[in-house]
Amino acid sequence: MLDSVNSIKKSQKDIVENIVLSAENLTRSYQRGEHGQRTFDAVKDASLDLRTGMLTEIVGHSGSGKTTLLNMAAGLLTPSSGKVLLDGKDMYSLSDNELSRLRNEKIGVVPQGQTALSSLTVLENVLFPSTLYRRLVPDETVDRAKNLLCHVGLTDLMDSMPSELSGGELRRMAIVRALINKPKVLMADEPTGDLDKENTRIVLEILRKTASGGTAVLLVTHEADAAHYADEVYEMEEGRLTRKEE
Amino acid sequence: MNRKKNRFISWNRLPLRSLTAFPGRTWSLIALTAILSFLLFGGSTFLKSLETGFSTLEDRLGADVIVVPEDAEDKLQKVVLEGVPNYFYMDKKVLDEVEKFPEVEKASAQYFLCSAKAGCCSMPVQIIGYDPDTDFSVTPWIRESTKKELGLFDIVVGANINADAGGQIKFYGNTCQVIAKLSATGSQLDNAVYATNDTILALTRSSVEKGINYLAQNSPEDEISAVQIQVRDGQDPESVARKVVSAIKGTAAVQTSTMLSGLSDSLSGGRKTIHLILLMVWVLSAVILFIAETLLVRTRTAEFAYIRTIGASRRMLSGMILAEALLCGLAGSLIGCLTAAVILKSFRTAIEAAAGMPYLSPGLKYTVLAALLSAVITLLSGGAAAFLAAFHTSRADTGTLLRKEN
């Protein structure tokens, strides 16, 4: 399995490693308690570049600040200080409308837990991000959704409701959904949490292939084996981000 | 998937999909808004029906003062306000004496008769005889239904009598022709039958012939039941009533406004109470709606956070929550108003009896306006509750919401 992963990594080196997203000196402070005077820094002065075709992994203990950093990088959480540049544009200088649209078009996020819309079928869930800013979904997007679902082994379940899917299937659906708009950046927060070994392998391979296909992928995980799929690995410890050398 | 199916999952349709996917949640909200709109529309229409009934009765009575035998004051009120058929008589000369008063503009006699049993009615009806030459209180209303002069055994029936124009009703063996049916007043006058004095005299004679001779101890030609008085402009009906009573022995004079003042007071008190209840219900419903919307939005935080994650703006998310609330409000308003309308119409008689006051539906224009206003208030209340609940969620950082959910 690892041989095939390494061959994918090698072919990926052919892709130009452009920086797509750059997080610069991000800090996020929280108040302790509802009206607390004291604050603590969940993320301290973290900088990170995400490059085209590379899978970047952040590992760390629970509560170390990984998710907070991912949310800030994804434009979902305003940093206390620092900035996030996407294609050279400071995301947090944009209005909510502009930032939302940018996120829709360029960033795919796989949040923690199950985030399917239970009123929509699997295929509709996958297509949903592509419906936000247009009245009709083009046929090619529908075809793409079907191909992606086929790729992750969910062809037979595309007309099912999310409640009929297992945890692994829901996670694969969430990845496909994050990819539907061909984002430049894919961010996955603990995508293998609660999954068995087989599903974990499937999910990590999908992410690896996505990176190799030219997308900048950020993976936040506890999974020890995930490092084998990553091009670079960072470690988060008490809000501080450090790069782990190979 | 074809293009038709693609349309099905458009952003605009998501609120409807969310509502239909969770029928329990949706019907709870619809039920809440339906109760609010039912009470607003039902309450205001009920109140307006009382006001319309009262004002129609006031107009229909026409006279300023009604002179009756001295022991018949209560009986007259029972005939007019409670619909209990009755009869009482006094000498016809009372009319001549009343006409002599300079303060009296118009005076006209009426003759009250009770049917024993009529084919059309399940109970005795009040038959009111009037003199077409001098009458000023009944004729204007009859003119609204027919231009035809009433001949012998021609009758005009109140709105509640089970017969229509062209039909026939038998009284004491005489077949009476129904010439017209009066429009509803919402009062007990709707249960009466009107005829000219000639017809009444003929009916009275028939009743005597049939041995039902309790109706008049003396000759019916020499008796009347009441004298309707319209006073001249500038004259005080109360002082006219006093003068008549002191001048004509054995009579009582009922001032119409006084007779209706009890009703008016009850209506005024009832109006205040109903307005207060409506206000309290509205505040209570608005609070309950707000709590329900807040709880609902909280239980759906993960869903909303995810929708933001994929790129929906705050405005889009608030719009979606608002659209769901408005759809529920619209359905609730419709159900509430329709239910209220059906209940008010179906149980009109029971409501009228329970209210103890004239009760007349205010007409289509008012009903439609009241329904629209109730729907707007309901929608605004539900919309405001949803907006307040959505505001907090949409303003929060999506990352913070996701963190809370995890």
C-alpha cells in the first residue's frame, strides 16, 4: 500500500508547487468563561503555506489548536491577529458576501463529525455547494458528482438519504461534496475520526489522490499512519505550530 | 439526472425541502402560528359581528320611543332582545292621543301576534303587524327586499325564518304568501314575520274562530300592541316618553336608546375584554414563537454551520431561516383563519345565543381584510421571532459554531 502511495508522491513532484494559501502569524485568543477577563491563546503565531499538489498534515493532541488553525485558514474563524492570503488576497479583509463566495468557489472543507443535510439525498448533498450561486446546476457538474461518488464507491447510494449511510460512507460523501466545485484548497478536519482501518485507508487515499491531482490539501488528524500519505507534516503543541522534518 | 431534477435542489427550494423532511417540527410551528391567527381573526371577527349586529338592530328599530301597555315593558324587551314571542294589547285610541303631542313627528301602530304552530317553524314565531300608511320603522327595511305592496295574507319574513320569497306559510289555517325575506340583523328580529294590519286582523279572527281566542279579549279592530314614535328634531325622546306616560293612563314608554343601552354597555365591556385577551394572546404567542424558533435554530446549529462552511453568506442563511418561518406562518395563518371562519359560520346560532347579543357577520370585505391583517400580524410575529433567532446564529463565527457542535 505504501509503495503505491510513494509512487503517487513521486508523480506529484512533477506538479509545480505554487503557494495557493498562505497563513501568516495567526493567533486566536479566547476568553475564559462567558464574561471572563482572562484570555488564552488557542493558536499562537502560526504560519503555514499550502501548495498546489501537496498534502500538508497537521498532527497534535486533542485541544492543541489544530481545528482552530484550520478554521482560520478556511475563512471560518476570524483570527485575533495575523492574516490568511488566498491567491494573494487577504481573506479577512473581504466582506462576508465576498468571503462566503470565495470559500464556495475555492475552498472545500470537510468539517469534523457528520455534516450532511438530512433533508437531501446523497447526490443532492454533493451537488448542494454548486447550487448556492447559480439557479441551475450544469449537467457537467452532475456528471462530475456521479463520477466522484463512483470513485469513492458510493454509486449505489447516491439516491439514498444520509440516515441510510454508515459513518465511513458519510465521510466519503463529505469529501466528494467538498470537491464538487473543484476547489484550489481542500481542508479536512479529522476525516478519519471514528472510522475503521479499511475506511481510514480509503479516505486517506482519496485525499492523497486529490492532492496529486493538483489540489492543495490540508489534513488535520490524530491518525499516525496519515503521515505516510503527506508531503509535509506539521505538529501542533499548545497552540504552537512546528514543522516536522522527514 | 436530468435538468428537471437539477432544479429540484436549488438553494431557493431548500427551505421547503427542510420543512417537508421534518413534518413533526414543521407542523408544531404551523400549529403555533395557526393558533395565533385563529385567535386574532376569530376574536376580531366575533367582536365586529357583535358591533354590526348591534348597529343593525339600532337602525332596524327605527323609533325613538315605543309606547306599550304599562305591564308590557319587559315583554317588549324580550321580543326584541331575546326573541321570546309574545303579545300584549291596549286600546287603539292610544295612537290618536300620541299623535296629538306636538313633539311627535311620526307615530304608527303595531300589532303583535304569536303563531300557535306554523309549518315553517319548529316553535311559535312572532308576527308583527304594521300600518303601511303610517309606518316608518319596518317599511324602509322591507323596501330593501321588495318594492311590492303587501296585500292580504302577504308576509315578509325575517332572515332566520325557514321560508323564501315565493314560498307559503300557514297561520291558523290561512295560507300566507312570502313576498320577501329581510336581510339579517343578527338580532331576534330575524325570527319575526311581518304583515300589514289587515292580514293580522284576518289571522286574529281565524284564531278566534279556531277557539284559540286568548289573543285578544276585546275586538281586534279596536286594539293595538305598540305605538312607534319618532320625535321632532331637537326634541328629547326621554321627556316625550315621560309626557306620554303621564298623559295616557295604562301605558309605558320605552326609550329605544335606553333599551339598547344595556346591550351597548355589555358590548363596550366585552370589546375591552376581548381586546385585552387578544393583546395577551398575541404577546404570549409571540413569546412562545420566539422560544420555539430559538430552540429550533439551536438544535440546527450544526446544519447552519455546515451551510456557512460551504459558502452561504450570513444574508443567505438568515434568508433561509426566515423563508422557513414565513412558509410555516403562511400555512398557519391560512389554517387558523379558515378554521375560525368555519367555526364562526357553523356555530353562528350557538355563538349568538351564548353572547346574548345581536350577532351579524360583518360582510366579505371586512372578513377578507381581517383575515389579511391577522395573517400579516402572524407572519410578522413569526418572522420577527425567526429573525431574532437567526441573527445570533448567522453573526457568530462559523468556526465557533462548529467547535460548539463538536
